Amino acid sequence: MSAATGPVPGTATPAPWWRRPATRVWAGVAIAAVVLFGLAPALLSDFRLNLLAKFLCLAMVAVGIGLAWGRGGMLVLGQGVFFGIGGYLMAMHMKLSDAGPGAVPDFLLLYGDGVVPGWWEPLRSPVVTILAILVLPAGIAALLGLAVFRRRVRGAYFAILSQALAAAFAILLVGQQKVTGGTNGLNGFRSFFGYDLADPVNKRMLYFIAAGVLIAMVVIVRLLMSSRYGELLVAVRDQENRVRFLGYDPANVKVVAYAIAACFAGIGGALFAPVVGIISPADVGVIPSIGFLVGVAIGGRATLLGPVLGAVAVSWAETGLSEQFPSFWTYFQGALFILVVAFLPQGFASLGGLWRRRRAAGAPAPDDPPVGSGPDAARELASTDAADGAAQEAADAARTAGRNA
């Protein structure tokens, strides 16, 4: 006898590999890599490519927001703070590098007393600058998260607190004109780690760095989402009290996601400064922080690539429409956000899932197999005949017993 092959009755047939969610995600990442590293440099001019690099820096912030808000349920309205920290750290390093060893940057001679502040001096080192960009935003977010989440502050209260932090940070930058440049910010950078920013080749290099860092961030978030920590983060979002009852501390779970999102925002700000050529309080206040959130909501906060696509699309539309309709773009952005929140709470990334569900719901149900067909038909017929025979014998015995009585 040969062993039976095929699916076990009563079990679901596994989906083909090309229909599995993980396959679609990695296929999307691969397509994004081809577009960013192949098609965009070949089709876009240097100006448009530099503009796309700016949008990719903003998309880095969106990736972190997708993790903290979409998976963790934390409505972060103050990511401009961490974006600004990374941007100003990189800007201070570039100003010190342009001035030369031991020299004073130009704006300190104009606004300040001509002396480099002591806390600026370590940023002359590229290694210290990179470490500060990676550690400082994440460390501040971790300290803030521990202070807030351990007191079980969440929802609208956490959103208002983070937004107030962004407003306070922008006011602080404006008030410290002697060391931050005030409302003008820091600008006029000439080099980036020794590379001349006026050279178009180096500008293109910055674009490739931004594209590579963005794809790496998406891969990191994907690995986190598919890990045990990702499942725990979703559980904290949906049932925080049950997670606490099971012995986990929801505050620690939230702090990790919040710190990672802050680190991503700091890296985006650090690349934004050399790509755009300026960093100012206008890039880190309340309005930019809300703008980050709008792009994530429109793209789809609960998906992996939705925040990236939403941030890039909104930024690109803002640039294109503001050139033709300078006073109309803000209304268009607000109307688009309202429509998405009202009719597509999961963003445009959910359109594919809605289409698949409707298609599955409208498909006709499979017909029942005909009686007597299939590999077990002989056994079914044999058992049916045996049952009929037993019933007939029982009926005859009953009639005989009735006559004898």
C-alpha cells in the first residue's frame, strides 16, 4: 500500500508563495530599490533628483512614525524635535568643518562673540557627530518615554505633550540666535565629510546615501514587525491591561518603539541638512511635525510601505502644486487628509486589501461534490448498504415478535 498524498481533510491549503504577505513585502522593497537606484537617477534631472533626496529624508521620519503610531498606537506629534536635533548636529559639524581646524564659523562672528561654544567642539570630529546623531535623539526619546509611559499617559494627552515639546524646541532655537542662528538657522554649507557640495557628483552621492538608508530602515522595521517584539507591540496597542496582567511592562515596549522612531527622525534630519542646504526652526516646529503625520495617515500608517509612499507623494504634490497654486495647496492638503480619515482610515495602502476582500466576497461558492464521487466513494456506498441491511433485519425481527405475541 502506498501512503496517501495531498492535503489532509479539514486543513486549509497553504497559499502559493507568491501570494504570501512576506513575499509581497519583499517584492515591494525590491521594486523600490530598482526605482530608487535605477530608474530615478536615469530619468530625473539633477535638480529633481536632489528634490527626491529631500523627500526621502522626510520619508525616514515617516517610517519611524509608522512603527510608533501604526503598530504601537502612539500618536506622535513632536517628531520635528528629533528631526531638528539630527539636522542641527550635522549642520554644526559642517559649519565647523568649513571653518577649518580651530577656526570660528562665520555666523558666530556675525551673531556671537567670536568664540566657539564648548559643547560645539566635540562635533568637529565626524565620528562623534555620527554617534551623537544616532544616540542623542534616541536617548532623549527614551528618557521622555520612561517619564510619560510609566505614568500611563497615552492617547490625546501624549499627543498634546509631544506637540508642546516641538513648539518649545522651535522657540528655544529662535531665542538662542548666538549659537543656533535664530530664525535664519544654519546654512551655507560647502562640504559634507570632506566632499564638495557644489559638485553635482557629490550631490548625486547624497541621493544614493539617502535612498540606501531609507531602504535599510524599511527592512529593520519589517524585521521588527515580524518578530516577537512586533507582536508584543501590537498587543500593547490593542490590550495594554492584558499585556500588563501577563507580566510584561507596556512602558518598556512603547519606549523602544518611540526611541527607534526618534533615531530614524534624527537620521532623516541629519541627511536633510546637506541635501537641502539649510536647517532652521521652520523645519522642526509644530507645523512640520503635523505634516509628517499627515503623510503617514494618507499613505497608510499600519502598513510597511504606506508611510514611505504617503510622505513622498504628499511632499511631491506640495512642491508641484505650490509652484502653480501657492495659496491653494494648504486647502488641498487639508481636504485630502479629511477624506482619507473619513473614508479610508487605513490610508491609500488599504485599497488593495479592500479590493481583494470584495473580490473574494463576490466569488461564487464552490459546488458540493456529487454523491458517489471521490476516492472514498466505495467505502461510503458499502457503509450505506450495510446500514440499510441492518435496518431491514431489525424491522423483520420486530414484525415476527409481534405475531408471536
